[in-house]
Amino acid sequence: MPTDASFVFFADLGKLRQAPFFSALYSWAPRPQADPDYAQFLKETGFDYERDLDRIAIAVEKRGMDSLLFAVADGRFDRRRIAAYALKLGLCETYKGHEICSVPASDNSRKISFTFWRTDRIALTNDSRLVDLLTASQKNADTREWQTRFERLAGSPMFAVIRQDAAAGAALAAQAPGGFRSPQLSTLLDQLQWITIAGKPDGDRMRVVAEGECNADATAQQLSDLLNGILVLAQAGLNDSKTRKQLDPAAREAYLELVKGVDVSRIDRGETKAVRLVFDVTPKFLDAARAPAPNTAPAPAGKRAPKMGTRHK
């Protein structure tokens, strides 16, 4: 993966397909409508990502207003048929010993270039520097920083690593519903240098481990206290008499089980301090998430949401 990336995602789809949790998740998730372009691609190349894709790693780099993507995928590919399909839409040429095929992206904003690294591995990008990305030196301080996180997560078949650019807090504030927005949480997240999220199936559930790393012990302490405070407020809200009336009992039980099962801890690694969040996503939670949200009346004018950040002992 390129070391100047801001985000890297990895999934071992071969392992995930074997997990009962993902079988349930696959049947639970809404199926997207068939894309005519993908249907034609499947017909001409014989490649079906649901069946033939084994592993994938994706790196995203922010460059100004653009997002550059670089991906490496392992699977079962018919190289001849895929190259023939690419020639219909774009071109294939040899550059520095690599056969590079380029085709227009679906929105025609950029070209997608790809090459076969080996028979069962393909690399692709919407950047014009595909060969440079393949041959770039991976021996520098950034490489060690990324590799350290990858090694910590290596036992998980699915994980994401985010190198901070002071945007996680703002993104959370923009996406969270009004009653759940916490400027203090956004500020603390923006002070993290790294965020990692890993998922590992365990029978019919998935264990999720999220970590935020920073250099300041005070920041880690504040974040830990705030997360514990949010969990206390969440339990109180789910046990509220009004919530009991509005929320389906099974959904309320699933949310309560999730909240009660969350473990918040702090890790001191010397130069970096981390806050770790561990919880399980269960079939009951998936069923609850699929249920329609209850209709709730807006809060009376003049009343404010409770301020987050109180330390709970």
C-alpha cells in the first residue's frame, strides 16, 4: 500500500464467507439492483466478485479535492477475457515491462488503470501513476508506522487503518443526528493520530475492536472518560419509560445488550497512548437495526441536549 495514504482497508473475503455471521449479514443486507454494466462485465469476463474475489486491500489518498484510490485484489481471474473486455472500452499497452489497461470510470471523471501482478493478483488505481505505485520504495519511516498497525491487526480478516488529518471529528459531527452530536467528542477525535477498526467473526456474532492513538495522556484520559459517560447516558436513555413505550422490546433489548457489552480501556505504549473500544455485533442487533425507527416527538423548544463529557466513576 502507498505510504502517503490516509486510509487503508483490508478484507479476507475467503475467510469471511465461511463465517456464520456473514451468512446472516448477507441475507440481512438489502440486495442492490442489478447494474447493467456489471452484468455485461460478468458475462464477458466470467468474474463474479461475490464468488471469485478472495482478498482485497484498498488505499485512499486525499490530494486536494480529489480522492485517489489504489487497490490490490487476489482472486480467480481470466486474464485473457478481462484484457479483451478492457480493449473494447479503452486500451492496453506495455509500459516499463507492465501491461497496463485503462478504461473510463463509470462517471467518466477519471480513467481506471489496472495490471496483473501475477495470475491471481491484480492492481488498479484511478491515479495516472500505476507503475510508480507498484515500484515505489517501501523502506521509510511511514512504512514502519503503517506496518506496525497492520501487524497488530493481522489476526483479523477485516480491518481499516486511518491516519489522521484532523477530519474524523468533523465527519462524525456532520453525520450524527442532532441529539447525538458532541463537540467535545469531535474535538478529541481530531486530536488522534491514528484510528484502527478491526472485525473478527466468532460464530454468529462479530467482535469489533476500535482504537484511537494519540501522543498525550491527557487526551486519552478525556476520551476514555467521555466514552464511558456516553455509555451511561445511553443505558439511561434505553431504560427511560418513554423509550420503553416507543421502542420495540426486542430492539430495545438488543441495543441494551450492545451498550452493556462495550468495554472501554486505555493502553500505554510508551510514545503513544490509546483508547480501545470492544463490542460484539449480534444477530439480535442486526434484526433491531433493520426494524423501522419509532416516531418520536421533537424536544420542546428551549430545552437542550445533555452536555457530554461528565466524568463518571
